Amino acid sequence: MEPVNPAIEVKPDAPPISVPSNKRTLFLKRLNRSKYLLILFLPCLIYYVLFKYLPMFGLIISFKDYNLFKGVWASPWIGLKYYKMFFESPDFLKLFRNTFLLGVSTVLFGFPVPVILALCLNEVKNLFFKRFVQTVSYVPHFISNVVVIGMVVMFLSPTTGIVAHFVKMLGWQPVNLLVQPQWFRPIYVLADIWQHAGWGSIIFLAALTAIDPQLYEAAAIDGATRWKQLWNVTIPGIMPAMVIMLILNIGHIIDIGFEKVYLLMNPATYDAGDIFSTFVYRMGLTLGNYSYGTAVDLFTGVISLIFIYAANFAGRKFSETSLW
């Protein structure tokens, strides 16, 4: 029998050290520690489950000759009939062109504005003026699209609109821009910028607060002007946020919202304003061909997925910043 080391005090009645027995116990502890954050996240999760994931079941009708009275399961399978019909339709190229050009125009001209606005607000030293500009720029985001387009129509009215009065003051004859197909995209993009630029700048203002002030002090000591500090410190500091937001915006190039386009469009601007979402509405809800409309909508979702994957790959390769 080995001798007992007297330096070691043996306490037979001491309780055993509590060690997590398995991963399940550790997971429950983490869950309990983050319960309040999970409660805050719960409404968002419920929203996406009810209004985004569960409706995906309805995509099955794009492969069926769906009849409202027969239901989903009793409607006969037709495979890719409506997809082939859409690709062979003379409307396909027009819809793809209109949607792509409108989406690219929105990203190309709309994405830099929140960044520039955030950079300008970051340079403002007067706190009252800064908050005033922020409030004025945020408010349009909370206005309904119906009200926004109503305001656009009023402003651009050739008889009573503000733009018409300004044109008359210059000695020119006002024209109705809302019935000019070539003006549809500029009007849509400008209205979208006015409505969402202030709200979009919040993310970049938050990113600006994360930049270490010592970097500006070091740049100033090295003799960097304010412009060089902006170019070499500020912009690189918010570049990850810019890349993430650009990737998300590229994912919406094809998946453009329906309401604003539909409200702004009229028969005179169909050639420039008719996009995938308005075509889906016309086929599905107006003409009652739900299967055809669902097929077009699913095609739009697949193209958007390809766009966002490509943008994410490019972001990870060239800037080492990506969504995943």
C-alpha cells in the first residue's frame, strides 16, 4: 500500500466540483444567459416564419395548373409549362430589361447618397443643426408609399405643381413628365432617394462612431488635412458596413418592390415601368392565372439569390468582407 502524502489534506466530506456533464447543460446555461435578447428577437422570428417561410409552400402551384376551387393538391401537375411559356413570351426581355435597369439605377444613384449624407453629418459640429437635418431626412421613411407617390404626382403636375411653376418662372413651357417613358426611371430613383436616404444613413453614422479617435489624432500629427483624414481614415473605417449594405442592395436589383412602381406607372409609361412584380400582379390577381404569376415570382427570387451570392463572393474576394 502506497504511503499517503501528509501535505495533502483529504476531505472526504467535501462536495464534488460541479462540471457540466454534457453539451446540453452548457447550451441551456447559454440560453438562460441570453433569454432577454432572445425575447427581443422573437417578434422578428415570428414575422419571418408567418409571412416569409410558411408562404413558400404556395410555390408548388407554379408547377401545377392551379384551380382555386380544386385546391393545391387536386390541381393537376404540368411541370415547367409556365416557365417555358414565360421564357418564350415576348414580354420576357422587356420585363427583364426594365427591372434590371430600374434596379441598377436605384443602386448606382441611391446607394452613395446615404454614405455621403452620413459623412456630411459627421462633420457638422452644431448639434442642433445636426439633429434637425437628421430628423428631416428620417421622416420620409415613415411615410406611406401611397402618400409619397401622391406627393410626387402633385409636385410634377403640369398645371399646379411646384416644378411647373418653377419652369414657368424660367420662361419655359412645362410638360407632363409623368407620361414621358424616358422620365419614369429618374423620377422613381429620385423619389426613392428622398424617401430612404436619411434612414439608410443611420447604419453609416453608427459605423462612424466605431472609428478610433486616436487614428484622427495620429493623422493630424502627421500633417493630414481634413480631406486626407476623410479619405484615409473615415472611409476605410466604414468600408465593411458599405460592402455589407451594397451586397444587400444588389440582392434587390431584380426583386424591386411592387407598390411604388405600380402607383407611379400609367399606360403611357408601360414600356419603361412594367417590371416583374407588376407583371406578377397583373397575371395573378387581375387575370387570375395564379400558377403563371407564381412561376414568374419564383424566377425573380432565384435570380435575386444568384445576384446576392455573386455580390457576396466578390465582396469576400476583393475586400475580405461578406455576409457569410
